[in-house]
Amino acid sequence: MKKTYVLLSLALAVVLSAVALNSKNHFKDGVYKGESRSVYTNEPFWGQVTLEIKNDNVTLITFRIVDKEKNEVFGPDYEKHFKDSSVYAEQCRNEVKGIKAYTKAFIKNKSLEPVDAITGATWSYNLFKEALNDALGKALNK
């Protein structure tokens, strides 16, 4: 069930971003925020995307992951919470790479379709896609 939900959510995000970013007058100009926990509903982490749209183009995008339990932004220093586990510390490093790479790839390609998950950073990829989908949905001209 979870796998089906993940696949359907990711497919919807890819289609929405590809169609929306290739259609003129599809978005309202402005700044939009999206947030999602994706399928990780038992965790306190939320992906947050802020994007700016001008003339149907995403001109600025930021992405971060927030641990709402610790009220802390997930970043290079977050691995301090896993100093006794080299596996989790390495996972943190991979996710930080993903956080940086996904926004750059999206701006470059103007779509989620060619944005691939970085090995070891699937968690941040899923949070990014879902939060971006939320923000794009809010920006749609309806």
C-alpha cells in the first residue's frame, strides 16, 4: 500500500511539474510555500519548499527539511544527533547533498522529470518532490 502511494504521488508530482512548467499562463506570479512529510508520517520531519514565480517561470526555489520535534533545520550539523552511529551520520551527509542538488537540478531543467534521486538521499528526494508539488499546486492559475 505504501509503495503504491509513493509511486502514485511521485508520478503525480512529475506530471504536474512537467505540464505546469511547459504551459504558458499556468501559474500566478508570486511566492508560494509547500510542505510535506511524504510517506514518512511517523517521523517529525517536514520538507519545505519556497518558490518564486514570475511570468510562468520558477525564478527562485529553496528547499529545507525541518525536524519539528527538535525545532531544528536538517543540515550539515544534524549528524551530531547520530554520533554513535556512523551509518546514520553518513546518511545525513548524503541527504544534505541531496537537499542542495535537487533545487539546482530543478531550476536547470524546469521540471522534476529529469531530477533523479541521489544514491543514499531518497528520503530528501521524496520530501522535496512532495513539498514542491504542494507549492506548485498553490501557484496554479485555476
